[in-house]
Amino acid sequence: MVSPASILLLFVLLLLQNQDNFQEKRERMVKQSIEARGISDKAVLKAMRTVERHLFVPPDQVAYAYEDNPLPIGSGQTISQPYMVAYMTEVIRPKPHMKVLEIGTGNGYQAAVLAEIVQQVYTVEIIPELGKSAAQRLKELGYENVEVKVGNGYHGWEEHAPFDAIVVTAAAEAIPPPLVAQLKDGGRMVIPVGPQNGTQTLLLLEKKKGKVTTQRLLPVLFVPFTGGDKK
């Protein structure tokens, strides 16, 4: 007869084995899919190595968590591919003192990566089920510097503006004016813009002395930005 202590020991050993396995997969993901493709910001690479992506995907997607692909998370939404998360994070030039707004919380993965680097993250999700579950997940994982709001991201989060940077993780047909207004002078915003059913363009906006410049970065495919200018 197997004792309860033996069963507990076996469970702990299996848990540790799985953790080691996930860590190896995460390290391989960073080296092969992120670092090898030009991401060089040390803080970004450290965050990508630290955040456990398998904790942010549904159970039936855990086996694919460290592949460089977007994955379904329910409600017609996806978790972005790791490279894209790292790229968009690096583009805003994150620093420890910064306050960052994210539009499109999803499952909270991008917010967690940002929270590993910056002082405070405010993130908005329009789908209540995703927003509530992401808030709970981030809280359980100890991300006290992330605040989640269920609402229409088109309007940003005016109470906490201005922001040092803004990251938009859904494709808008046009750049929302409220987000530009909430970007601090000297700030940077990264946002995919284009048709809902076609290739979009990832844009980088920079605000300097009240003027906004726009740079085209690369073609992308994101889920549609929903909500529009409705309150």
C-alpha cells in the first residue's frame, strides 16, 4: 500500500519536473523566436524569460504555450505570438519609471510582460469575461502594479492619463484620437491599423512638443478593435 506521504512526494516531483520543462521551453522560445530575430533590450528579454505563458492560456493550449504562434483564449480572441509581444514591448522603450496604458487586456499576458519592466500598467478590456479573469489571474500571480478595467478601450483611461507609452493589441481602422490625447509629450504608442479582414500595419506614434509623427513598422494580423467611439 502506497502511503499518503509517498503520493505527495510523487506529486511534488512531477510538479517540479513540469516546471523545469516549462522553463526549458521558455528559454528556447526566447533564444530562437525572439532574441535570434533581433530583440535585444535586456529588460524585455528578461521579462519574456520570466512570465510563464502557459499560465495565460486555456488548458487545451498549454502544450503549445511556448511555440511562436498566437493561440485562442476564448470569446473570439487570441494571445499574441511571443515575438510580437516582445517586439511591441521593445518598441515603446520601456523604463522602470514609466506608466503604460494597454488597450486589449485579453488574458493578461502582455500586461504581465510590461509589469515586469515598468512602474505601473493600466489595461482595458471590452469583453467582461476576459477582463475579469485576467484581473484575477494577474492578482493571483502577484502583479500588484497592474490595474484592469472592463470598458471601451477607444476612450483609453482618462483618469490616469497622461501615459508614458500606450500599447494597443487589437487592430483599429483608424487611430483613436482619445489615445493620442492621453499620450504624454515625449511618449510612444504602438498600434496595428487596418481592415478587420486583411493585413494591417503596425504603427509607431511619437508625440514631441505637441506634434505627432507616425512610422510604419511591419505588416501584422490582429483581432479587430471593438467598441469604436461609443461610450
